[in-house]
Amino acid sequence: MMTTKNLLQTGVLALSLLATSVMAAVSADQAAKLGTTLTPLGAEKDGNADGSIPEWTGGLPQNAGAVDAKGFLADPFASETALFTITAQNVDQYKDKLTPGQLAMFKRYPTSYKIPVFPTHRTATVPAAVAAAAKANATNTKLIQNGNGLENFSQAYPFPIPQNGVEAIWNQITRYRGGSVRRLVNQATPQANGSYSMVSFVDEFTFRSALKDYDASKPSNVLFYFKQRVTAPSRLAGGVLLVHETIDQVKEPRLAWLYNAGQRRVRRAPQVSYDGPGTASDGLRTSDNFDMYNGAPDRYEWKLEGKKEIYIPYNSYRLDSPKLKYDEIIKAGHINQDLTRYELHRVWHVVATLKPGERHIYAKRDFYIDEDTWQAVEIDHYDGRGTLWRVAEAHSQYYYDKQVPWYAVETLYDLLSGRYLALGMKNEEKQAYDFSYTASESDYTPAALRQEGVR
């Protein structure tokens, strides 16, 4: 069985990013492990020693459950009950498998916060073409601009066998999310007493290679296109954000525009990056908190600490059920933990420390990234005094019918104010994620923004 110790010995877990302009890809011998001793995306195929983490056997089949008329997925594990529940009373028994942020949540909310732990299921996979691209990337993709850009990159997962922290983060940034998708989602920012108003969005997201008019011969630094329209409440409705996410954001920073419905004007939006305020978030998240983490990695030093086993939100089908109302999910202090599901999984631990002379409201961030999907599932955020400030948890689920790992709900808890943000809820919407959505490059131009805002 391949263990973390073996990985360290073979050099897969190297030291933090070296300050070189170009870093080499892994050897063909290392890449040959993908699909053999490693999964196609680089996770350890074997389970752990006591069997509490099983072997990866290919993920859930595409027909693992029923899909309703709205696109919501049946829970393949609906009949399971929790193995045990971690509470403030017994948390010391499990602290070696919890993050500092999770432990802080038990201290902040000792009577209500809990972690129900269920059997572990390694459900995720990706389409064969995406897996093939990851394997090709392993030997071809290189870091450029001191780790702030990619060279010879295709589609997703540039570094399935990461050698340093910034490579692991690039896997999170570029991970497969279905090629092109349209989603109706909601964001709540409850007061400390649990009262909230919902903000509703229509998001459209297309990787450049999934465009209807994609031309592989046309050079481009664009990784994907993103458009977000606010539909409620009425005072915010009609505003539209457009982003062209670039592969090398230092050489060519992210391009962003905002359409202001009141002024009927389109303006460049350089503030939509780093610690600029997140859309309609009431100051509770930064731009780079969206999707757990996004954007250029150049303001931080990234250190790959290795792997560990922790309890993380996983297979969160119950939390995504169309039978739930938003009031059943949003509670004072945190979401309704009775609706959550945690499992024991291996994660990559990456520490981001703000570089000297750089500015960001988060001086340090601890990332815990699921080895099977390269999705960040827990992130602890520290302020300039070294105080643990915000705790992010992503309640992930695998969209098995489309072979897409993603999130059901993202949460970001502010330990100091007692408030939090929950993003991604769609339980009461008329449609779940629409992975059949298609778009052309012209749909993601500033000229298209005004028309989008008045629909």
C-alpha cells in the first residue's frame, strides 16, 4: 500500500516552492503511477491501514441514483446512519482528526455545533478525457512566473502528482467543474441571531475549451469565463459581474467588469480579486473566498505540509435535497449540522503565508484539500495578529450523472462576529445545476453585459 511515508521517500512531497522561473514536470515513471497505484487524479488508490478509508474503485457509476425532473440527485446513501457524532463534550477523543478551525467551532458554539460522522465512500471520478489530460499534464505542465502561471497546460489538474504547495493550489484553481454550467444559487449572511435575507444569483461558467466556438489554434491566456447576475433582492437585482479568469494572472491580471443596473453602465472592476469584497456578502467574504479559493497565488508563499486523515463534509446529498426549505438550513451561528454528513478522508495540507511587503486581510491560510477531487474542503483563515478569524467548510457532493465533483454549499464562519456566509443553496429553485448549458465567446464580452442586466 502506498502511504504518505512512501510518497515522502519518492519525492512526491517536496519542499515548498523554489524561486525559479520554470519548474520541471514529473518523470514518465512517476506519471505511470496514475491509474495504477494512484487514481487518475493522483490520490492514493489504496485505503488506509484500518479500513476506515476504503480503496478507490472508480467512484460512483453514472446511474448511482435517480435524477428528478429538476436535475436534483437522489442520495445513494440515504439509508445510512451516523457511526457517531462529535460534540463539544467528546471532541477531545477526535481532535487528532479535526482541523484547528473545526475545534474552534466547537468552542464558539458548544451547545449546537456537531459533526455527524458516516461511513467513508470514495465516490468521485471525472470523464476519461479529463483524466487523460491530467496524465498528460503530469509530464508536460510547468510552473512559470515563480509559480504564478502555467505552461503547456491542458483542461484541468496540471499537477496530479504535486511537488510543492503552489502546484497543489493550481489543482484546486483549475479543477474540473463540468466544462460549462448554468446554476441558480442563493447566498445568506445571517445575523448572530439567525435572521437573514437571501441574495439570489444566476451563475454561468464556461471553461474556454468548452466554448461552442472554441478554436484550439487561437492563442489565449483565458482559463475560463464567469458571469454572475443578481436576481434578488430587488435593490440589487440586475447587477452583473463578468470575469475572464487568466492562467497567468501576474503577466495578464484577471479581467473583470461590472454592470450597474441603476446607472446602466459597464465598468472595469479590478477590485474583483484578492481581498476585494465579495458580491453582496455584507463584508463576510473576499473575492478570493469564492469557490473556497480562486485567483492568482502570487501574494502568498505556499508550503506543502503533507497528507493527513481528517473528518470533512462529504457526499452532502441530504443537504442539497429539494425537500428542504432554506429556513431549515440557515440557523444562528452555523448551518443546521443535523443535515450534514462528514466522512474520514485523506487531505493535502497546504499552508499559505503572506509574502513580506504584500497586502491581504488574511495573513495566513491553512488549506485542507481532498485527495480524490482536489477540492479545498476546509480552510482556516488567520488575521495579521495570528488570530484564527474565519473558518471555511465546503459541503461537497459528486454529481454522479455528469461525473462532476463540486460543492452543494460553501460556508464561511466568522469566529469573532458570530456571523457567517452560506453560498450555493438551490433547494427551493426550479432547476439544479444545468451542465447542458452552452455558450460562445461573444456571450462573455463586456458588450453582452448590459443586455444581460435588463433581462
